[in-house]
Amino acid sequence: MSWTRKILRVNLTEGTLNVEPLNMQWAAEYIGQRGLATRYLFEETDPTCDPLGPDNKLIFATGPLTGTMASTGGRYSVITKSPLTGAVACSNSGGFIGAELKSAGWDMVICEGRSPSPVMLHIVDDKAELVPADDLWGKSVWEADKLIHQKYNDPQMRIAAVGRAAEAGCLYSAVINDLHRAAGRSGVGTVMASKNLKAMAVRGTLGVGNIKDPGRFLSATTEQKKVLAENAVTGQGLPALGTQVLMNVINEIGALPTNNMKEVQFKDANKISAEAMQEPRESDGKPNLTTNAACFGCTIACGRISTIDREHFTVENKPEYWGNSGGLEYEAAWALGADTGVGDLDTLTYANFVCNEDGMDPISFGATVAAAMELFEEGVITTEHTGGMELRFGSSEALAWCAEKVATGEGFGADLGLGSKRLCEKYGRPELSMTVKGQEFPAYDPRGVQGMGLTYATSNRGACHLRSYTVASEVLGIPEKTDPLSTDGKAGLVKAFQDATAAVDSTGLCVFTTFAWSLDNIAPQVDAACEGDWTPERLLEAGERIWNLERDYNMRAGLTGADDMLPKRLLKDAAKTGPAEGKVSGLDVMLPEYYELRGWTADGQLTQDTRSRFGLPA
Amino acid sequence: MTYVIVGAGPAGVVAAETIRKLDPHGKVVIVGDEPEPPYSRMAIPYLLIRNIDEQGTYLRKAPGHFEDSVEVVHGSVASVDSSAKSLRLSDGREMAYDALLVATGSTPILPPVPGIDGERVTTCWTLEDARKIAEGLRPGASVLLIGAGFIGCIILEALVASGANLTVVEMGDRMVPRMLDETCGAMLQDWCREKGVNVMTGAQVESIEHRDDVAAVRISGGREVEAELVISAAGVRANAGFLEGTGIELSGGAVVVDRHMCSSVPGIYAAGDAACGRDFSTGDYSVQAIQPTAVEHGRIAASNMVRHGSVTHQGCINMNVLDTIGLISVSYGQWEGIEGGDSVSLLDRDGYRYISLQFAGDQLIGANTLGITQHIGVLRGLIQGQFRLGHWKSRLMDNPLLIMEAYLAATQGA
Amino acid sequence: MLRSLNINPDKCTGCLQCEMACSFENEGVFNPAKSRIKVFSFHHEGRFVPYTCTQCDEAWCLHACPVEAIKMNRETGAMEVLDAVCVGCKVCTIACPFGTVNYNQSTGKVIKCDLCGGDPQCAAACPTEAITYVDADATGLDKMRSWAAKTDNATHAN
Ligand SMILES: Cc1cc2nc3c(=O)[nH]c(=O)nc-3n(C[C@H](O)[C@H](O)[C@H](O)COP(=O)(O)OP(=O)(O)OC[C@H]3O[C@@H](n4cnc5c(N)ncnc54)[C@H](O)[C@@H]3O)c2cc1C
Ligand code: SF4
Ligand code: SF4
């Protein structure tokens, strides 16, 4: 229970919608959301399909705890094959639409085919329809959001949409929901646009019930909320400072990739940090940060609500950017800031707003701009390519300009929309791309946090911190402190984090809870809500099953162990400053150990034995 | 002190209770001419669809509620001698008072049509009427309703729910013309038609011929409809005839009161449907003929009967809510707008949703809505609080659905 | 001493735990659409405002009801809707100037906050103490109630 047991299948080619029962056998094995949707993707798509062709599918999936009172139970994920990586993509988002979809009675929406013309999926409880969206095409997410709200006159309606970037084919386009929450990574928005699906608008008034043991569920969730409240990170750090609490910390340990990862420390880190966001501005005396905000059901509330200085050059003529909107979180601040060398908080916030307004993943965007800047400084990209703009590290103008260009796909924006890997290849310098499997790195330098090197290399969706956030252990000491500069034990750590995270991502809960919670805290909540017995061990096993399934999908898609590789810069060029000075990533040591722990072959292939151990499809 | 209240409807009952509270030792007499304990006419539609029994319509449910605290007299007041401060009942009993409240409500008036006094014709005003209607109502029964004003529409819902085959004849050009604007009224009519109710607007009943088992109703334009039951809801008149000779000032048949709910004759007060009281929005004096106003009047009149001048009436806001076969419409204050004022409306014809707001400067003064129910009361708060909306006015002009947000902004500086 | 809900919007993060707690207590499902407390979000201003009935002294809803279906609970001070008596006429929904009585089409009755009989679940669920249940005196209730006064149909001489 707590699953609604209902799937909405949308055939965009035919324009038909069907209701299907959820495969409960799979739910028992793959939980929901990330795991369960991947199982469907595995079953229903050819892993070698063209990610942007009609044969790919796009799944919006909630977890069994989505829409419940469990803290952070508002998540949903978008699962598809990524156009950026060619691997499985699963992007998780908060906000409110996940819970709304669940409250409308749906565990999942599977979109297949491709609509002949732009459409929007409109769901009100058990009524769903495809609505022509020609009028929305060419509009930003924010404009589309406004138009859709106007059309249906329902302020409570929740909307997820793609922006102009996705329409223009930017390969790291996000699905933006609730104006500024993003299923951000791996180009899931690009897939949505390729299907001519502009938006999904949902209103759910049925509520989420079917809790196995309501009394126990309430006491379990209440107890676990206390754990979050009493934890220093989830109870104080994140609500007060957001994920941005990390900016100064990571800079100090020498793991803040700077200027396209040429350096590991950023001189202006303190100007773009959480603390800086709270400093009153000179012009109007207001800080960048207005307040923190929560996603549905979240008792942590790490979200940032910010404004840009009205007199700032980026917005002085754009009153529509004067109000509050989703502010910087750490990864975005890093990619838009440190990685491009820009230390101006307002420009970063502006670029972040643009990423939200037109649906771009700020990590991939910022990192791609960083690569372009290096290419420019190397003289490979010139003002002739850009039409005059000088792409220099540290240039606020360049950053703001790039954001606007990618948002619409105009001119050089189309090149930037290719992502770092394809951009560097196009300009003949592939080694300058800081990516794994074609996806850009997030904000932790593998030379200063060794576990993250292995995390990036083996992540099933390309470079990503959220697949196994070993920073928790290596930097914050959660659940126990390990040495960030050492490779010892990191293979095991990464595997454990990967499996646990895969489980968490499949429940409907937010991975940030794991600063305070382990599966021991999560299992009682799942167990009280869902039919069957859910122990921490069962969750972990499901997580490992999910991990292997994703890997299997990737292998079938044509990826190999050779794709578990970091760029040379991180393996060869030692960190120049800070505690990690002289260090390179020890991936070569960790990877074989990791494969072995996973029960894979020395070249990273799944064995028949592993497959049958987890009951993976043949 | 002896307080006498004539009429045991909501206005009278609330007045009696209020006096009892303010003056625990005074003598309070309430004279009513209906046989039942004080009840609410408003609840009659729910009695017709058998959601409640007759007891469910009673204003106060606790046994002995009145008898324990006030004197209840059954009888009809026939005349008042204001100089002697006494009154006489139709059965001859006499009664002295120090302060008198006229809370006698109103009575339906029948349109002057041949055959209107036939036995198949009834009004829908009292419990007695309700019993008669309930008898004739059954699935498939053909029923003709004269008048699609507020009261007509209120009972329309019940008639449809009973499964009757309903025809509605309304003189005006739309339904509920005194509560809903043209758009709203027209949408309501579409809605009724969609639900299978034949609503003729701009039509008049010309005659009613009583045949053996039906009444043949001739309607302007040469139409004829046969009905087993004809219900007339074509207007009311205040019950103030018994005041003849007191010299009390009346307007349209109702007692004109000042801001202390006092009539032109000192010591005689009036409240509810029988009173022509102050309107909050316009400052004019009129009969609003709604329950909340009756209650409000009763309360304020009572205070002034105990201590004259103690409470000044600011005027009642006119407000109505109507459920027509599941479609809910609402009106507040000056929903028609005023000259020189701004207005905004939002229409979703297919979805049967509509809202229109009327402003004077940056204050909300009136509203009409259809198909919108959540937080609707805040419209009253905005109108009656006379909040200056500032820049929220333009936000409302942009999206009139943001009433709750505008209210919070006005009251909490959100 | 009567207690009442004290709402401090400055502390609200917009998480909707209160709405879920309310709907679960009253409807048995997690369903913000059926909550008696509602969090309004002001995107442009970056502000969240939880809002529900203040159990105001004037009790407009109670007085407007034609059939005595709304009663004050003497222990909690809450105006409670008696489902069995309510006929669904909706007059209370237009009478409450705070917009806190709402019609529930599926039951044909109205719903409003009843302080959960003295243990309001919204306050218990609120992670930031934006909603607390405190002694009536200590609340900003006077301020909230002064809006109610603005709606009064009468001015009192004394
Ligand atoms: C079917 C129906 C539905 C309605 N629905 C709504 C609604 O949804 N919302 C709304 O706001 N309003 C509604 N109303 C109107 C509302 O009922 C009246 O506004 C309200 O009853 C007025 O109250 P009152 O006390 O002034 O008069 P009444 O309720 O009419 O009470 C007056 C009493 O005085 C008695 N009386 C009259 N003359 C004498 C006399 N000489 N001696 C002794 N007693 C006398 C009458 O018999 C009566 O009992 C509805 C009315 C009807 C008939
Ligand atoms: S519902 Fe409205 S009128 Fe009734 S007690 Fe609450 S605030 Fe007052
Ligand atoms: S809807 Fe129910 S509670 Fe409200 S006034 Fe009518 S009968 Fe009373």
C-alpha cells in the first residue's frame, strides 16, 4: 500500500492515454520512483535506442512515501535514457508536483512516442488529457507556468515544464517544476522536449491514503522528524545556510574545483558562500537571501529564496527578475561561480534564475561555460565564434551572456548547449572537458576528496555527487569520519553509499535526510506505510539490485568499464594548493577493488551470478 | 422593563436572547403566530429533500430553550397602540410593553393571475407550505415554479433533487437578477438547461386553469404547460399591516428604522425582513431579506431596546449564496459596481467558473462568483474591512482569484 | 485558561506538514486539498502564511447558521460544526470574513478548524514553531482578532 497502484501511460504518438495497474511484484523488488521506473524503462525500451527518438520513454515516478507526512516525502524522479550520456538518466526533484501527482492518484506517468505537435499533459485526479500546447512552445518555463495557471484558473495547480533551452536541443536541459525546482541532470528535459511534451500540469485532491499501519506510520515519522531536527546538519546547518554551507568548508579543504578544475581553491569563495548570501547589500540593505523554503513535507527546508539587487547590471532592465525566486544552492553556486572564476553573487543568482526560467542544469551549464572559458583563454574559441563576447574566467558579463544564449539556443548558445564534452570535442580539445560519460562534474574535486573520484567514475548517470555522497563521511564525518586524501576503504564506502542512496531515491524521500538518517531510520517509516516487511537489510538489498539494474542497462546501451574513467587532468595534474597539494585522484587503486566488491568482472561487466543474485531480468 | 417581540423568526429569537443577556431581570415576551417552535425558513429546502426532519429546521434545538428564559406567547398581533404602549392580539388578549420589536418578517405575494388561488398552487414560505409541497413531490411529478429569484432558485434545487419534472417561469431577462450579473445569471440558466430543467426567462404566467388532475398554465408567447403542482415564488411583502394607525413610517411596506433600529415612533424597533435597514455598502435603507441580516438586526435592535443609543448600526452587507443543482453562486455588496469604479472579471464558461470584483478606488466593494467556494468569505472581510489594497489591487485586476492572498497582504502585510 | 493557535508566518517554510496533519486527522488521508489550515505562498515576496480560523469572539459563522449547527466547545473555545445538524446551506461560508469555513462538496457539509478537540495536529506537526498552541493571552491573537472587529456591523458606544 501507499502506492496508488496506478500508472498513467501516455502514448504521445497516438495521443492516447491508458490506465494500468502497477506491477506490484516489481514494486516489492524495486520500491518505487528511481528503482521501479528504471525497471519499467529496462523492460520497455531498447537500451540502444536514440535518446531523442520516439523509442525512448520518459517516466515521471513517485515513491511510496511521496505525498505522505514522512519528512521530505515530496520527491519524484524523471527516468529516461539520457541524450547527454547515452546512459540511464534519473533526475530527482522536490517542490510540490510529485506529491500532487500522487494525490491525483498516480504512482507513475510513462510517456512514450512523440507527439506530432506540442502538447501538454493535464491531470486532475483520475482525469487526464493531452492538450494542444502550440501557444506554449517557444515560451520559457516561467511564462508557460503563468499561461497554464491562467488557462485553468487554479492557483493550486502544480506544473512541470521544459523551457526554450530544451526546445533548442540543449543537451543538459532540465524539467523544472514549481518554477524553481529541477529534475536537473542528464538532459531529461531535452528528452521531454524531443517528445513535443511541453508541460505537465497536475491537480490532485484525492490525497494519499492506504497507509498499512497509520498509527505506527505517524509515530515513526514523528520520531524520525525529531532525529532530523536534533541533527546539526539537518536541524541547523541546512535550514539556516542551505547546501551553500559547504562553500567555505570545501574551499578550505582544497577540494573546490576552480577555473574548469585547473585549481582546487577559489579566492572569492567567501564572496559567493552561504554567509555572503546573508550579508546586507550596499544598495538596498537587503541580503541576497530572503528566507529558506521547504519542498513538500520537508522539515529540513534547505531551499533558498533570494533576490537580485535591482540595480545590478543583469536585471536593471528586467523588472520580472526583481522578485524572489529560487536562490543558489551549493552545486549551482560552485558551477556558476568557482568553476568559471566568477565571484559576484548577483551574477550567479541571475544565472541561476535563468537556468530555472529556461530549464538548464546549472551544474552542466556552469561547467560547460568553464570549459568554453578555458578554450577561449587557450585561443581555440575566439570572439569570432562568440560574436564578440570575451569568455574569460572571472567575467560576470560573460557568464550572464552565456546563460541568456543557452536559454534560447541562439548563436554561440547552441555550441554551449552541447555540453562540455561535445563542445571540447568540436573545438578539438577533448581533454579539457571535465566530464564522465559525457556529464559534467559537480563541486568536489576528486583530488581533495578521493571517494568522490570513484563516485564520479562509477556513477550510472555520469559524473554526479548524488549517487554516493562520500563527502558526508570524508568531510563531515557522517556516519563516521574517513580521510578525504586517502583511497583506503573508499571502494567499500562508495558501494555502500551507492546502494543506500539508490534505495532512498526510490522511496519518495530526499537524500539530504541521510545526513541524519541511515536506512535504520528510514526502514520503520517504509515498513509502517508499505505492505510487506521492510527492514534496513531489505532496503539495502533493493538498493544494490537497483544499482546493478542501472549498470546492466548502461552496458546494454553500449557503455563499458572504459567509461568509468576520469579526465586526465584529475589523474595527472596534481592539486596546486591547500591540504590536497600534490595529490591526484587515486581512481586506479580504487576501481579494481570496487569492481570486485560489486561482483563484476575486472573490466566492469556484470556477471551472470550477480544478475541471478538480484533476480535481474535476463 | 417589559420587552415585547413580535415574530419568532431569526430576528425575533436573536433579539430575545440578546435582551435576556443584557438585562437579566427584564421581562421578555415573544409573540409568534406560527404553531411550530421557532424555525428557520432557510432550512425548508433541506426538509423538502428529506435531509432533515422538521426538528432539523428549528432555530434552537435544546428543549425548553425559550420557555426557560423568556415568555413565549402563541398568537397573532392585530394592532398596536403606540401612545398607550400596548398591543392587542387577534384573539383579543392585550399586552403592555416598554419597548416593542417588530420582527414579523414578510409574506409571499401572489401574482395577480386568474386561477392563482386554486388548490394546486402554493407558496413555499412556511413549514405548512413545505408539508403541502412535500406531499405533491415525487419523481416524475410535473411541477411549475413561478419566479427564479433568490427564493425560487433556492427551492429549485430541492425540486430537482426530488426528481420532479420542473419548469421555471421567470419574468426578468435572467435568473436571480437581483443577485447575479448578466454573465452569471446566463451561465446559471445554461447550467439548469444542461441539467434538464426548462427555465423560461422573459416569460410570464398569464393564467392557470384547474382541470381534473392538473393545472394548465398558460405562459406568454402562447405556451402551455400542465403541472400537478404550481409553486409561486414571485416576491414578498413585509408583515406590517398591524401597525396601521401608529403613524409609523413605512417604505415599500417595511418599517423604516434609524441606525439604532428604531422606527419613527420611539420605543418601537424593527428587525429582519420587516425592517427597511441600513445597507453597509450604499448607506441607503432597504430590505435585504436574508437571514444574516435578520440576525444582525435582531442583535443590534435588542441592545438599543435595553439601552437606547448603545449600539449604532453600520449597515449590513448584502450577501447571498445559492446552490443550484450543485453550481454555487455568491454575491456580495455592490456586485453591480458603481459609476467610476473599476471592475475585473474572469470567466471560464465551459468549466462554469466565474468571478467578478468591483472596486471603488483601491477598495473592494462588491463581488459575484460562480463555481468558486474556497475561502469565499474573505470577500466579505475585504469589503467590510474597507481595506486599502494598494498594489494588490493591480494584482487582483491581473488575477481576481487571488482574493485570499490580497486579504493576507492587507491584514498581515504579507 | 483557553488556548489558541498562534501563527507566526515569519517562521513558516511552506512545507505543508500542517496541511497533511490536518487532513490526516480529519479525513484519514494526507490531502492538503482537504485541510482546514492552508498555507498561502507569496512567491514574489518569498513568504509563506499559514492561515486558519482564529475561533473569533464574533463567531460570525455560528451566528449566521440557521439551524444551530455550529457550537462553541466550552473547553477549547473552538466553534465546531455538528455534521449531523448542518444542512449545507453555506451561509456560514459567506458570513465568516476570514474565509475559513469551507464547503465540502463531497459531503454536502462545511468544514472548519475545530482545534482537533484541544490537541491541534497542525501545531504538533509544524517543524518550525510557526504554528503553536499557546495560552490565548500570550498570542498575537488580539492583533488577529482586531481584523474581526473591522468587520463588525456595529459600533459600540461606551
Ligand atoms: C424557502 C426559503 C429559503 C431561504 N433561504 C435563504 C438563504 O439561503 N439565505 C438567506 O440568507 N435567507 C434565506 N431565506 C430568507 C430568510 O429565511 C429570511 O430572510 C429570514 O427568515 C428573515 O427572518 P425574520 O425573523 O425577519 O422573519 P421570519 O423568519 O419570516 O419570521 C417572522 C415570524 O413572524 C411571524 N409573524 C408575522 N406577523 C406576525 C404577527 N402579526 N404576529 C405574530 N407573529 C407574526 C411570522 O409568521 C414568522 O414566524 C429563505 C427564505 C425561504 C422562505
Ligand atoms: S470560522 Fe470564521 S467566523 Fe467562525 S469562528 Fe472561525 S474565524 Fe470566526
Ligand atoms: S452550512 Fe451548515 S454549519 Fe454552515 S450555516 Fe449552513 S447549516 Fe450551519
